[in-house]
Amino acid sequence: MVVGEHAHVVDTKNRMFLPSKFREAFGEVVYMTKSVDSCISVYPAAAWEELSEKINSLPGTYSREYRRHFFSSASEAHIDSAGRILLPQNLREYAAIEKNVMVVGVGKFAEIWDSEKYATHNEAVNQSDMEKMAIELGV
């Protein structure tokens, strides 16, 4: 399980550290792609495979654009011996990431956000809406 919020910095070679607990859960290889939010989603291989199968089995032309969004921007990354991954240019641009990032655990995967964008996103979350959502989901 990948949980928590961790502040990190992208170095001059566009690498960043993954939190050690995330590295333990992810293994040596991760898959990154554009999220539907303005951030980067990072998946361990097993979660990537599971999600890929689900997306590939979606019917019809309606899902074609989502498949294109999801897979065309995807990148495989190997976690180096220092615990870093290289953030691809296309994903950094999409998420507006320059230096300071927040790595957020969201269960089976993680998200990498520009720190300021993440703070703004959290400020905009309506607690009443979250309460309604939790009730609807039964949690």
C-alpha cells in the first residue's frame, strides 16, 4: 500500500527520489503517465499491468481517446541504486513540474505533483463534497 505525502526536489538532471517506502512497494521498475489531474501517475509493474488490461478491454470509440491519453504519454523508468527516477520531459511539462514536488501515495500507485499546484488543489477540495462522496462510496 502506497500512502502519505512526501516533499522532494527534482535535480538538474530531471531526477527525483522516490520515498523509500514507495520503492519497497514498487520494486525496480515503475510506469509513469499523465493523470486526469495535472500530475504524473506512477505505477508499480503489477498495478500497471492490471490497469492496462482494464483500459484495453474498454469497449467502443468512446474509450479510444482515453487509451490514447493514457498510453501515448507513458514511460517506463528504472529506479537507480540511489532510489531516483528520471522524469520524462513530456510528463514534467504536462504537470508543470520544475523543481519542488510532492509525491503522494494513493493506494496502489503514487502521484507526483508540482508542490504549489498540489497545495492549490488541496485548498480547492470542498470538505462537504468529500463527505458526500464518502457516504456514496460507503466508507
